[in-house]
Amino acid sequence: QVQLVESGGGLVQPGGSLRLSCAASGFAFSTYAMNWARQAPGKGLEWVAEIDSRAMSTAYAGSVKGRFTISRDNANYTLSLQMNNLKPEDTAVYYCRKGTQRGKGTLVTVSS
């Protein structure tokens, strides 16, 4: 069965950086596009970034473009999200997703 396990969240000051990771298993990871989404407190789920199966193409939400970088390691079934210049409005639970299937998420809190 599909398993997606996110890690790397935490508390960071505005302007700081974090790198999220997602360990995938139970499916042919290298054949699927993957994405990250987030849910801020009291708000709906927001798509953040996507990468195609071979890491040839990426796309970002306007709110994170230029600050976040999505990447993947197909050999190790790992999806990553490098987040730089973090802002308080980036505070959310971040989910690794295969389509709309997602893990339990990892909490990112941006606060001074």
C-alpha cells in the first residue's frame, strides 16, 4: 500500500530555511509525479509545488515561487522541499502527495 512519511518540520525564525523530506514506499515512485501541499491553521489545503516523474519539470504556487525548491531522488524513493526565506504565512502542516494521497504531514512554524 502507498506510504508517504514526511519529516523535517519544526520551528524557524522568519527568513530562515528548512528542508522537508518524504519517504515513499508501496508504489513505483519513479513513475509518478509528486507534489507538496500545505494546510495553514483554520484554512483549506493549498497546493505548493509539483515535480514530474523524472524531475524534468517543476511548478510552484505563486506564494512560494523563488523561495521553495522541489526535488526528488528516484533511486531512494525520496521527495524533498527546500524552503528558504520563510515567512510567518508559510506556517502550516506540509503534506507529501501522490496525486491526492498524502501522508500525515509535518508541521512548519515560522515565528520569532
